[in-house]
Amino acid sequence: AGNLISLVYHEAQHVIYAASTTELYRIEGGKVHTLEAGPYLLDKTIRDIKVDSANRVWVLHPTGISILYLK
């Protein structure tokens, strides 16, 4: 999936979100899940991620930003 480039901790959910250069992951309770975010991303290359208090993941790409809403 590429090199790990970003980790963020979502305090309200007690979950870690991670990004490689092409994949997003959710780490919870020691288990890693790949997020099926591909169809919702502006670009397949990921540069960085941030999580905000409104349960959104902001994904920075070379060409812009994708915003994913978490369940």
C-alpha cells in the first residue's frame, strides 16, 4: 500500500486513522481495517490526513482535498 505517511488519533472514538500513500486505515482495539474510501477520494495519492471534531477525515492530495464523513 505504500509508506505510512500520517497517523491521527480521534479522541471521541478512541480510534487511530492512518494513511499510506494510497490507502486509509482505521485502527481500533488492536485491529487494522482498510477503509474503502477510493471512490470518494479526489485523487488516489494521499499526502496527509486530519480528523476534526465533526467526525470528518480531511485527506490532502497533490491536487486538492477530499472530506470523508465518519459513521
